[in-house]
Amino acid sequence: MSLVFDAHPPAFVPVHNGGMFPVRRIFCVGKNYAEHVKEMGGDPKASSPVFFTKPADAIVVGGNDVPYPQATDNLHFEGELVVALGKGGRDLQSREDAGSLIFGTACGCDLTRRDLQHAAKKAGIPWDTAKGFDHSAPIGTIGRWQDFPPNDFDAAHLVTRVNDEVRQDAPLTSMIWTVPEIIIALSKFFELKSGDLIFTGTPEGVGPLVPGDKVAIEIGSLPPLRFSITET
Ligand code: MN
């Protein structure tokens, strides 16, 4: 096979205790914390899982800078738990089957061009330009499931700080859809495969970022995600 130009390398995310996780696809869940649905003007009781995607090369590995994106005046942070899949499957039925796909978890940020998202919602058009832009998926080091087991998350809070000020602080137990429920629901729409990442939604407290801001996202004992916003 002769490539007509060099193929772009895949995105990789470092794994705690060694190795790199090759990213295949990035799936995201919208409207997964009741208080965030309310702050965005929605009704949490009317919601079912909302799925959207980002391109795999939107990944920014933690510690690297994120350039302020073009075409927005309202870039928002959304701190999120990210689930990394080590196996694939489709049409999953049980929590056990869903759980068996999980390789590990990480702290992530679903960066959003909120002005474009509001315009898309109003016009009933897709969210791609609001969500799937370059550098829109910062992610921290992935912790393997065996090193950071599910029980560790029972009492864990997702905490987002901007310039050391706490902006989001919510228990993971306030998710509307649990991680296995998300995987089961997603597998009805897509055949999931190893290398897939799932951003599982953000709690209340989202807000704007400007160049110079320093963002830190922590979930329990997982390796924290840190990044800075720079001028374009
Ligand atoms: Mn989100």
C-alpha cells in the first residue's frame, strides 16, 4: 500500500504505572447531572442520555496548554469523569457485561464553545462546531481499574478549580446515569471498541475561561488533570 501522504499519528493518553492508551473514538454524554441540566435551562426529569462525539485528535494530554479556540467569545470548562474502554461490545444487556469493558478512568474536560452551542440548540442544528473542535478534549493520566477500583469512587467528588478557585464540586453519585448504564445505552447505538473514551457529563458550576486561566480537575485519588489556556 502506498499512502499518498503521511498518515496522521493516532492520539495517545498516558496510563498511570506505565503504558500509553491509543484513542479510537471519543463519546460524550450530555445532561447527566440534574443541577447542570437545570442551570442550562432544561428539565432533568425529561432527560435521557444525550450522546455526542469529539474527534480523537481533539485530545490534549494533561500538562499541555490549550490555545483559546477560534470562532468563540464564550469558551466553557466542563469537568468530567472519563471512562476508557479496553474491550469492545454492542447491544450490551447487563451491568456486569458493561463493566467488563472498562480499562480505567481519568479526569477530563469537555471544552465547549457555549455561544455556538446555544445558537445550535436554538436553531435545532448539530453541536459539532460547539463541541468537536481542535483541543476540545483535555484528559489526565488514565488510572487502571485495578489501581483505582469502583469502590474508590463511592464517596468521590468531582472538583474543578480555575485559578485555584473551586468552581465545580459534586459527588459522582449525583450522576443521573451511572457508568454501566451509560455503556449499555451507548452500545445500543454504536459497536464499542478498545480505545474508546467516554466523557460522562458535567455537574453544575460550568463557566467561561479566558487566556491565562489555569484549570485543575480532580476526582478522588485519580491523577488530576491540569492545563492552561493560552492566547490563540
Ligand atoms: Mn459535557
